Amino acid sequence: MDIRVLNYFLMVAREENITRASQLLHITQPTLSRQLMQLEEELGVKLFQRSNHSIYLTNDGLLFRRRAQEIVNLADKAQAELKQDTDVLSGNIAIGCGEMRSAQEIAKLITDFQNIYPFVQFELYSGNNENIKERMEQGTLDLGLLLEPVNVVKYDFIRMRTKEQWGVLIHKDNPLSKKQVIYPGELVGTKVITIHLDTPVHHELASWSGDFAKEMESCANYNLLYNAVIVAKEKKGAVICVKLDNYYDDMKFIPFEPKLELTSVLAWKDRQSYSKATNTFISFIKDRYKHN
């Protein structure tokens, strides 16, 4: 198995058509079919379900596609790092960011860093703590902006200065939208959309709600905010979330009282070998936040 064959596999999985995939790859259809069959023989599983006009991934194929993409991404990243110019700092730095106002600090860091090193590019990935930490473990992300509380035993990090204020995004037709603050218990009777359960942040929210947590009607959980807001609009409900600078039609943000504010950290794996660009960026942010 080599990277070339993995790219063939990923192209066919995307196009779901051998003829079209072979044209995009600039190889003959028989060659592509033979490579896929050899890959299946090597793995000992059937990756595709074939029909007259199309080709679909099996369950094993779906699982393998995820791993194949990770391998290809890592190979591309390693190749780019090794090709970096020794005289001019260049390369790609991948950062995972949760949906938080502290992402503005990341944007400022990137802008200031690129003013000094204009040939360094950044790749941004949006996700929650679990998504970001998983990709950091896989090596496809170099750094991650994580909402506290979070286990950072395996990481080095700097704490961001922005406080993340929790509250609810609530539909304007909900009677609670007239309030200036939301107290524990006032969400009982309202359809609530909250972040995924069984996470440290969710436990913080449950602690704030106290005995009322069990009485609240949760109609859905979310990992990223945009789709949660769409559901809340439809159900005239409320999304428990951090305050962002975004504006959503027919929705109003109301902070919690007592105030619930959490912090975030920009983390990277401890004792990890990074590219020169990433190491320079880490030194840059450490210096910027040394008096934090």
C-alpha cells in the first residue's frame, strides 16, 4: 500500500464512478480497477459495492476512507515541512478552533506573525474540544484552541485573555426574550439545545443549573452553533452557548446570572517534534503572552 494508491481510492470514493475517477487521475480505467482490487486483496476486505453504473463504499470502505484520508493528510504535511526553504521561513501551520470569542486573539496572532513571516500559511479547522484533541493526537493539527475545563496533561499551553460568557440564544417570540439575564430554573419549560453531554463543559453548565438541570427539557445537543440556532428558530427555543459577536435573525443572547464565565487555552502537544514554522509560531505566542 502506498500514498498513490490511497489517493486513487479516495478519488473513487468521492466520485462513485470508476470512469470519471480514472479521467481525473489521468490513468486508464483498467489500471485503476486493478489497483483497487489489489488494495482490497492486501487489506482482506471488500471496500466497494459495485453496480453497472456506479461504485459505493461498503461499511469497511467507509471506515478505511477516514484512515486513508488521515494518512494522506499526514504525508502531505510531512512533505511540505521537508520542502521548506532553509533561508526563508515558510510552511503550513494547522490550528483547530472552537466557536469562541477568544478566536479573535488567534486571528490577531496570525496577522501579526504573518506580518513578520509572510510565507507561512495557516490552516484553520472548526470543531469542539473532542474533535480538535483527536486531530492533535493524529498529528493533522499542530495547535488547538480549547474551552476550559479541559484535560491538558499531555499539552503545553497558554491561557487566552478573553473570558467566554455563557448564556442563551433565545427566539424573540419566547417570553424569556424580554429578560436581561437568565437565572437558574428559568429555562424549565423551554425547549433547550445544549452542547454534547458527558463533557467537562456540560458538567459546568449542569452545576450552574443546580437542581433545575433535571427538569430542563433538552430537545437536541450540538457541537457547532450554526445548526443549533436553526433548530432553535424552528422550535422557538433556546441554545445554551457562549456569547459570540455574530448576529442571528430573530434571536437574542441573554447572559446567565449568576455570571458563568470560562476561559480557553491555546494548546500544543508537549515533547512533540514540529516544523520550523510551527516552532517559531509557538515561540512567538509564548513571548506575546509571557506577562499574561
